Amino acid sequence: MTREDAERGGRRAETIAAWWLRLKGWAILARRVRTPVGEVDLVARRGCTLAFVEVKARATAEQAAFAPDDYRLRRVAAAAEALSPRYAREGDDLRIDAVFIVPGRFPRHLANIWLG
């Protein structure tokens, strides 16, 4: 797989995840937000909950479950901290979620995966 293929696949997974979250009542505020300390795939809001979402596309559910490693989650958490002044409102609950995209299955949304 080339880097371009991986990039295209990642963007496709993020699009699927964004639509899945929209169907569950979330508003997508931003996609692929980069900071000096890390990147967040999706920033989403539902009510008073602001979620910084890591999207992982893998061939199997087992591979997806192990995709968000500690290193990657620390980078997402650092990026979320840097971005929260831009997106958070007074009284919001902030969290880091993940959406797993596996062929032939509905997306799987896991809430609050980082308790760091």
C-alpha cells in the first residue's frame, strides 16, 4: 500500500465516521485539526459534550481494538488540550472518543477512551 492509498483510506474512514456520528446526533465542528503537539481526526459536539475523536480503519475488529495505542492517545490528548479553548464552551464535558471502521460492519463508537 502506498502512502497515497493510506491517505485516501484514512480520509474515507474519517468521512464514514463523521456521517456515523451525525446520524447519532453529533455535530462535526472540524476535521483533521493539526497542532504542534498532535492531530485530532474529528471534533464533534452533542449538547454539552465536546469530543475529540480518533478514527481508526482496520481490516478486522481485533486489529481495530488495538489500533489506538498509548503513544497515539497521548498525542490526541495533547492536541485536544491545545484545541479546547477554540471549541469548548463554559460547562462542557470534554472527552476523547474513538470510532473504528472495519469493512462489512457498522462503525463502532467508543466514548471516553482516554482517562490519562
